[in-house]
Amino acid sequence: MKKVFFYDTCSLLNELHSAFENNFFYISSVTLEELENIKTSSSKDQDIKYRARQLLHLLFENKDKYKVVIFQKEWETAISNFSYLSDNNDSKIIYSAFITDTGISFDLVFKTDDLCCAALAKQIGLTVETTYEQMKLDNYTGFIEKTIPNEELVAFYSKSNLETENHFNLLENQYLIVKDENGKIADSFKWKNGNYEQVLFPVLKTDMFGMIKPKDEYQKLAIDSLLSNKITVLRGPAGSGKSYLSFAALFQKLEKHEIDKIIIFCNTVATANSAKLGFYPGSRNEKLLDSQIGNFLSSKLGDSVAVERFIAEGKLALLPMSDIRGYDTTGMKAGIYITEAQNLDIELMRLALQRVGDDSICILDGDDQAQVDLSIYGGTNNGLRRVSEIFRGADFYGEVTLQKIHRSRIAELAQLM
């Protein structure tokens, strides 16, 4: 049976753009009232107010993709007959969904991210689903790990076998880590052009960083993708090596003249829950170098003097997202780097990737699970997550979620906090 969603206010704010990409959906008129109140509320933070304005704009532009159920005054009396429902907006939205569910022939699913709402909706008889439950289902890492019994490994390695059957239903450029029956990693492959291609032991060699060897199997896959794909996404916790490997790969390509310059797209968002330092004086580059991107570059290139030298030589350019519209890298033979890519929403990410010309490559790194610094970039509105959803399976795209923290024992334990 066809499934159609009835969104409460919170879940619609969390899903934002993706809600309009699914099937036709329902909302209550109470949700519209709540959105209007949120966008002008003095007690709400700027992130949620901005998201409410975005959502109201999307609702206005996509009137054919949803239906508003007008809450009727007489329903308030009916609500009072349910002892577990209170006289509040949540109950009104739940009851609107309940009335809708009784008058349709398809499967209505109440969408909420509020645990109390979910419990009440289930109590009244609605089928309930949450955005967070859906996010957990989307656990794509760019690879799968499979244990193959020793007696089956020989058959798996046969030439005809590797070239004919996609045993594990891999997407194009998705990786396979093969483990023996003792759990030891035996080999790695990627599905490419209808074959399992063995991933050898790739290294990065640069004058700037020296020789970089992968510290684990996941870094091995990451380096392979960085060297072979036009777009690579590296995800993982702080200290897993995603930015170090990304930047080293870009410098290898720069030194080998595979690219002519590195362009960093910057969205200088302050770290979540930190105090804002306010206005920085100086030129655009000076302001950017005083932000987290300056700290990142100095730590990777040695100091601020080295960073400024690369900028002066035209080998490195910094471009804030605020100035990105109309920019085109076609003809530049550039390596585009978007670090901290978890701090972009879908619209900003779309705008950024639309700048990338055919002669350029793009690397994105970030951690959309733990390092999103503004709520507006979270959930299903996260641009990094959306890149993965759209690009996975393309023949020029690779993705690896790094699993291990190598920075220090302190960093490893800090991840548990």
C-alpha cells in the first residue's frame, strides 16, 4: 500500500528540502501557525528562525506537493475525550493526523521527532516514524566488510568469479573489505566497470608532506579514492586523518602538475557552543586566515608564513561561501577542497559543487555525525549527507568513512565523551 507522511512541525523543520522530494504529504494548519510564530519569535535562536523562513518559502513554492488539514474548532471537544491528550498544539496536530487517517485509502504515517508526540500518536492508533530512525537506516560508509570462510576464499579469488558476479550488490566505486573466518583482513576490492578491482597499497608522495602510508585498511581505501576519483568524500571522527590525507593528495596532484592550484571553499562557522569573537579587521584573506581555516592551513603547512607564500604564488586560493555565486573553475585545472563540509546545508553544497568545472576535481571532508556546528546544517538538511545520497554509485565518485582515530590516545578517548 502507498505510504504517505503526515508531518508534525519539528520533523518538517528537520527534513526541510527532502520532505518535498518524497511523495505528496499532509500537514496541519497548526503547523503553519507555529512556523509563522517561530520566524518572528524573540525567544528562538537565529538558526531555527532561519529554517522556519526557509520552510515557509518552500511551502509557498510547492503548493502542489502537500495538503493542509484545517484544524476545526469542534475537534477540541473530541480531543478532550482522550484522557492522554492535552489541550496543546501537539495534540491538535496528532488529532488532525488521526482524522486524516480515517478518511483515506492509503497508509498514512505520522512523522515526528518528539518522543512524547510519537508515544501519543501510537496510543491513538497512528503508524509513527521519526526522522532520526530514517537517518540510522542510511549508514552508507563507502565500503562493506564481509567475512568469507577460508574454503570459499579460493573460489572467490578465481578470475572468472571476480569479473562476472557482483556478489555483494556493490555500487560503482564502492569498496569491499574481505576478512577471513578469524576476522583478519585478507584483502580489499572495489567494484569498477563490472569487475572487482583489487586495491593495492597506495601511498601519497609529496615534497611538502613526504611519503604518507595508510595507517589502516580504511585509510588505504581513502587514498585509493583520492587518487582515482574526481570527487571524494571522506567522513569520520576528529583525528582519523581525513583532512591530512585530503590535503596531502591535493599537494601530490599539485606537485605532479595534475592540477594547477588548490582552491578552498570556506564556510567559516564558529565551533558549536563557543564564544564568538566578533569582527576581524583586514582584507578577505586576512579575515579567513584568522578563522579556523587559517588554523587548519598553518597546522598542515607549518606556519602562517608558508600559507601566505602559497597564496602569493597563486598555488592556493581561499574563497568564502558568501562570495561563491557566479564563480566557475572551468579552465583553472583546480583541486577544490571543502573542509568541515558538515557545516553546509543542501543549498550551499549544491551551489559549491555547481562551481566545479570538468577539468577540476573536488574533495570534501567532514563529520556530519558529531561536528555540525549550527543546527540549521543538521539532520536531513545536511549538505554533506545529501552529497552522499545523490552521488554514490556515480563512476567518478568515491566515499570512505574512516573508522579509527590515530591522532593520539587522548583524542581517541575524548571521542567517548
